[in-house]
Amino acid sequence: MAGMKMLTELMGELEHQLGVCMRCGMCQAVCPLFSETGLEADVARGKLALLDGLLQEMFNDPKGVYERLSRCLLCGSCAANCPSGVSVMEIFIKARAILTGFMGLSPAKKLILRGMLSHPEIFDRIAAWGSKFQKIFTRPANELIGTSCARFVSPLIGNRHFTPLAKTPFHRRIPSLNTNRGGSGIKVAFYVGCLLDKSFPHIAQDVVDVLRHHGVGIFMPKGQGCCGMPAISSGDTVTFNRLVRHNLEIFDAEKFDYLVTSCATCTSTIKEIWPMMADKNSGYVKSRVAAIAQKTLDINQFLVSKVGLEKPEAGDGANPVDVTYHDPCHLKKSLGVSAEPRSLINANPAYRLIEMPESDRCCGLGGSFNLEYYDLSTRIGNVKADHIRASGCSMSCHRMSGLCAPNFRYAVQVRRENTDQTSHRNIRRVVEKFGLTRIFPKERPGDFPLDKDKISTDSILLTTGINLG
Ligand code: SF4
Ligand code: SF4
């Protein structure tokens, strides 16, 4: 059981926050889960009502309360649209921490979170092993969008498509960096994040290349750990605090002007959840978390607001490609970043942005929600895929998020299998041609000449180009 002091403090904070909900039910209209199930227990109002009696229920049926709470994508749609400003995400995260603190972690989660995730070196070794042997258990599902699926029948994986582990993770390509401020006069710390490091190292590489291109100095310390989101969303404050401390020790906020990340989930975790949940009783943690959170920016935000956009050259806009854009929940609803990625797209005369219906509707992944409630996750993802198709665009892009990217690809893939196969041939061509250099911000004297043809769709704007036919 977690420390009674911590549990009591969290319970006190919860009690205060729960009183704000007016039970108006406005959250029903925006909850992607409720729109699939129609169950009051699935929407924020139902969960908050349940938590109102948490103290009593925790002793009666803690497992039942936890299970009902875990039926949630943590997408933040309810919080972003609540007229009373209820801190729904904060309440859910604290409630999970209280319940896990009371019940303890399941053996499987203990093994994954405390045995692997909380030790970056062990995590790296296990991922390296997984990368080497993954072909025994998985096989390519779609070569063009680079997804895999299970080779044998697997109850855990089912018929999911997922992005395999990269052969060489980013930390093996570039273990660390500490370059001088270039022409921009800015120095950033680059927090890579687990998914970019282990599954999308080319995106991390492109971020480094673009920062260098614009004369931005980069501090990238060795041995970066997970941001802690998988741990805290399971209520594991022990692993979460260990990871926060680990990262605080290697990222000294005095060494850089901004900390940039290219994963929406990592950004919102560092900026919002670290200050909310990291060990408040330690002055060291509190002050360093505050300093880092204040300097943390999403890469789109950084490029648009700190480096600056260049006006497109006239005459470059003949036959622009129509693209549509998906807002990841953690970027728009948690951090309010939605204009900057659009500014980047709009600044490129080669592309025309067409909005899809409900561009900020959740993709349905929700981290472990996808593992526990696979059918629901798929149904929610299918709605997203239909919205993308409804945009009529030949290409879709989404700001990379650790949580939504895999489900997004999967949903589109499943929809495609049920519709038209002819567009497959074009995907790679589209991806390779989606040169984003011209939607880059204003050039500054950097030390790295970019080869425009080598910048892929999964880069800078951190988009995934998918030809939807
Ligand atoms: S969480 Fe907000 S929107 Fe939902 S019932 Fe409570 S006050 Fe209304
Ligand atoms: S976070 Fe998302 S899934 Fe969870 S209750 Fe709120 S709107 Fe529904």
C-alpha cells in the first residue's frame, strides 16, 4: 500500500474538486466512449458521481471502482467542454493513484512498470531484444504504411496492426548531443520520448536535423527515461516519481531556453502532470519540475512562435495537394495547441488544408484502454477513419502523439481493407513526396543543409501521410 500520507492528501484534494461538478450532463455530448455505449457510467458525470462516494466504496469494492474508472480514454474532451471547469483529468488521475495505492498493482503491471519502465537501461535492453526477435512473433501487415500484426493467434494482440520496434533505436544512432547556440541564438533540450526512440527514430532524427538547420543549439542528454504517463495512468505513483526524478537529474533547466518534444503525450505529461502529481513534499522536485514545465513546448509551437514562419513565395501554389489534419487530444484539449500545426500546413503553398468533421475527435486508443477494451477502441477509431475519408482529401496528417498514432494508422488500415485497395500503390510515393521543408519556419543560419527530398511525412510537422484514395 502506498504511503497513507500521500493517500490522505490526494483524498482531500479530490473531495474539494468533486464538489465543482453540477451534474449538468454536458459532457455526454463530447465523450467518444459515451457515444458508443450510451452508458451513464462511462461518461464523466457518472464517474464523478461514483467517486463522490469513493471513501466508502474504496473499502467495499475498490476493484469495481477501478474497473469503472479505467473505462476511459483520458482524452480530456469532457474537461475541455465542461461549463463548470471541473478538472476531470486531474480527478481521474488522482483517483487512479488512490485506488492503486490502496490495492497495489497487478503482478503484470508491476513487472512492466516497476521492473522495466522505471529503469531506462533495462527498458532499452528489453526493447533491443524485442526488436531483434519480433519477427518470430509478428509479421508485416502492410508494407506501405509499415505496420505489423501477430504471426500466431494471440489473445493479447488480436488482429491489431501496430508499428514494429525499429531496428536501431534513436539513442543508438545519437546517444547524446550538446551543440552551441547557432544563428537563432536559441538552445533547446530535446526530450525524445519512448515511441520516437524505439519505433519512430526517423522522426527524432528529422527533428534534430531541422533544429540544426535553423541554427538552434541542442542539448540531448544520454539515458532519457519515459515521461511516466503509462505509470501514472495506471495509478503507479512509485514508478512515476522515479521517472520524473530520473529525468530531472539529466535535464537541468538552466542549460537550455526551451524543452521541446515531438510527442503530444510527452509534452502534456511534462507540462501538466508532472506539476500535478510529482512528489510535492520534495522542494528539489517541486522547483525543478516547475522550471522545466514552464519551458516545455510542443515542437510545432516552438517552430511557429520562437523561430517564425516564412511567407510562402508566390507562384508555388499550383495544383496544391488537399490534406486534412487530426488534432491529438493531448495537444489540443490539454495544451490548447491547434493553430500552430495548421499555420505550418497553410504556410506551404504545395498543400491546401481541408478540415475533416470533428478534427479533434479522439482516435480511440487511450493507451492501455486499447488493450483492455479493444472492441470499443476500434469502434471509436473507425469513426475517426470515416471522418478522414469524408474530408475527401488525398492525404491526411496528424501531429504525432504517442497515444494516437498507432490507432490512427490501424483504423485507417481497417477501413481501407473494407473499401478500396487501389490506393495502396500510391502511399509510399505520397509519403516520400510530402516534402515539408517549405512549411518550415523562416530559415536561420544553421549548420545543417536540409535535403528536402529526404524529409519524410513522418517528420517535422510530425505527420503521417496516408493516401486515402
Ligand atoms: S463534469 Fe462538467 S459537464 Fe460533466 S456533468 Fe459535471 S459539470 Fe457538467
Ligand atoms: S476523458 Fe474522454 S473518454 Fe473519459 S470520460 Fe472524459 S470524454 Fe469520456
